Amino acid sequence: MGIFSSKEPVDMSGPVAQFVRETIASDKVVIFSKTYCPYCSMAKEQFRKLSQDFTAIELESREDGSEIQDVLGEITGARTVPRVFVKGEFIGGGTDVKKLYNDGSLKKMLE
């Protein structure tokens, strides 16, 4: 089946999409993650190094985790994790966040 399946279209007005939008708006930094994902750990570590709190939604511990990934796929163009948002803006995944940290951009985004 791979990343894409022949499921129903994603309900972008339903409760899962509403939860995703509200969560993204609820904190300065929101990370949709899986606890066992090394790229998710990489992303979180960059914020820890900046002493920046964040909200992490661990998808494997939620019954609607797959639906949340579907909604994130519509919003960001991919279902992969992590999906990282700063001040409501999608900034990428683990390697993107590490690059932003390394070049100083991440710290500026948080100011």
C-alpha cells in the first residue's frame, strides 16, 4: 500500500482536522511525532538545546494517529513525521529543523 492508499478523501472539516488546527495554534512550537522515530528525536533535541518548550503529539499512542497523519499530509504535503510547526507555520521535519538550528534560523524564529 505504501504511503498513499485508496482511502476516502481526508475530511478537512471534521473533528480530527479541527484538533490538528487547534493544536498547531495552541503553542509556539508543536511537533507531531512518534516516540520511536529518530528524526522526531532529532527535531525535539534542537528545541531542547534552545531551552524552548514544545507540545509533542505522539501519534502512535492515539487511536486517531493515522487520521492525524492524513490531515497533516493535506496541510503540509507529506504524512511523514515529524511535522514541526513554529508559531503556526510548518517548518519541516527532523533534518529541516536541525539545519535551521545549525544556521541560527531556528533561534530567530522563536524570538
